[in-house]
Amino acid sequence: MTVCIAAVCQHDDEPRIVLCSDWKGEEGFGGSETTDKWRSLPKGWEVLLAGDVSRAEELIARYEDHLEQMTDPATDNALFEEMKKPAHEHKARLVDDYIRQMFGISYTDFLSSTTLPHEFVAKQLDEIARISLGTQLILAGFVKKTSDKTTDIYSHLFVVGEENTPSAQANPVRIADNFAAIGTGAYVAIPVMHQHEHDSDKSLMETIYTVFEAKRLSEIVPGVGTATSVEVMEPNGSVKLLSEAGFKRCLELFSKLGPKLNVREKTAKKYFELREDFFEDDDIDENQTSEAAGSL
């Protein structure tokens, strides 16, 4: 139960990545806003997590080991293949753990067994197909590419883990072009990002506000906390936190640009006055209805 958002943008002709998350954590019958959703990884990568925290920590540890040993990929496709490996390895471990807990043998031995009934094996394989990573991550980082004695820096976002669907389980890692959102609040945050037509060419301050608004509106979703963290990743590996002054400015912008969640009764009467000419009988000709609608 959470929301995490990442968005790429530009500042001083260099890429930046804005990260945002709440602090709400729930376990059993209680919850509190004390759960940090942000982790630092080797080589300047950062990760936001949603879902089962313990499952997330296991997966993050795999990415930590992998990034530590990974050399700079020569192409985007090579980077994509590298970023899929830890998730695939973790999924294989979850499957093996499931088989060992159920039958006391490895997944390899299970597949090679000639004594188990075919129907039984088919049923277990169907159960295995439903095993998901149990968590979601956003991986954010920069990659340098040198060509013709010039070095360019590119921002990258990867979403790891999706909803529990067959297509998502078959491909648990995807590239996010301009922004990404995970957690239960993503169903609100993603439309807000689209509404603002966010892309990687937006300025840093506009992106910070857009992400802030997306998170603020997602608080309507049960389980999304009100406490908010906003960080800005820079290509040199440093991370800056949004200050109190920065949050104050975002709140000022939200009061002017954001949707009005509460309309005062006096104002509502003015805005939502109901008049008789807003309606007409439903026995009119269909062509007239179409013409009236087309003229709006």
C-alpha cells in the first residue's frame, strides 16, 4: 500500500531524475508513516520500492550484487538485458523455494522426475506460473556513452515487477520512457502525469511540481500516506532533497494549478447552479440530439 513516482527531465542541458514516495507502511492490523521506500545502489543507481518490503529487500540485494559487477553496457539493448537478469534469477529462486518447501526436492529434480503423475506435474506447473515477484521496484540511473571523443549522459528508468497477470509475470522488467509509478496509488498518479503531458524535455521545477501533484492526488487511495519525500538525482551521482522551501512552493502552485478537492459551500452554489434549460424531454428526434451535441 504505497505510491512511488519517478520522472526524467532536463536542467541546464543535463538530464535529471525526480523521485517521490510516501512513507506509509502497513503490516498485519496496523500501519504508520515510518517506512523509507528509497534505497541507494552501486554506480549511482537508486531504487524505489512498493509492496512486500521483505520481498523487495531480497530483490534489491540481487540488483546490488549485479550492479556492483556490471560493466558499462555498450548499447541500450545490452543495458536492458543486464537489468533483466537479477529479476529472472530472483524469480527462479522463488520457484525453486516453492518446490523445495512443497516436496523437498529442487525444481530441476522436479522437472526431471519420471515417477510423478503427468496430471500432478501439470497442476504444479500451473501453480508455478502464478508465482510473482511479490513486490515492485523503480530503478533509476544515468549511463554515460562516449562516441567521437564526446560523452553523452542518458537517464534511464526501469520498472521491475507488475500486477499479477500472465503477461507481466512473463516479462517482469520494462523500460519507462518518461516516468513511472508503482504501488496502489499509481492508478491515480499515472493519469495525472499523462494529464500534464510529462516528457523528458520538461524543466526540473515543472517536473517536481507535476510529481508532487500526482503524489498529492494519489493520497485519496487507501494506504497511501500523506508524508512525502522528493529527491532529485544528478548525473554526477549526488542526490538533493526537496527542502521545506521547495515543498512550500509546490503547495503554493497546487493551490493555484491543482484541482480543488474541497469547494466551499458558498462557492459551490455559484458554480453548480442548476437551471431548467439544462434539460429537455427525451422524445425529440435523434438527429436534433446529435446536432445539439455536436455544437457543444
